[in-house]
Amino acid sequence: MKEIGILPCSGACNVGMLSNKAVVNTLEEKENTGFVCALGLPLGIEGIIKNGKSSDGYIALNGCKVKCASKALKSADIPVDEEIVISEKYGIEKNSDLRSEEKLDKIINDVKKLVDELQKD
């Protein structure tokens, strides 16, 4: 079974925190998934880049249209196989409520579906 790396943006806003929560929940429920560190990739930290490149497929879970998760993967020459932008896909307005769990179950389910699709290929 293919290993799927999932990178949340972890931004300092509601949709950034939703991305992080969705990844953590997905990792607990789906086998052969890994958390890719968003900050270490663009900083060029060798161990994080090596670990990040060890997966067979990648999902960027962006909070907003800035797409920091996608950009972090690309900064380390890691392909973005699937991408979600939470604010756009789920119609959630970006704000400062870091504890928000708005549509979290839907986001988790969609990430798990993407994992399944990538593991089939």
C-alpha cells in the first residue's frame, strides 16, 4: 500500500487550524499516512525534507487561497498530487477563531477519500 504524505498549512487562523486538525484525525484513522512538516521544507532542513520526500503521494491541505501548504511542498521539489483549499471548498471565511471546528468532519472525510484515491493508483 502506498504511503501518503499530508501537509497542513497550520496557519494562524481558523482555516489553518482546521487543516491541522483534519490531518491529525486522518493520520489516526488511515494506515500508511504521514504528517509532512510545513515549516521545515521551505527552511531547507535536510532531515525534514528527506522525511517529506519519503512518501509515494502528497496531499496539500491549505487553509486559504494563499496555499502555503502547496507552496511548502513545491519549495522542496515535492509534487502536489491533490490539493484542498478549505476556505474555498467549504465556504468558510478566514477569521481568528483558532478553536473552530466548522465543517471539520466533512474536511476529514474528504481528506480520507483523497488518501484512498492516491493509494489505489
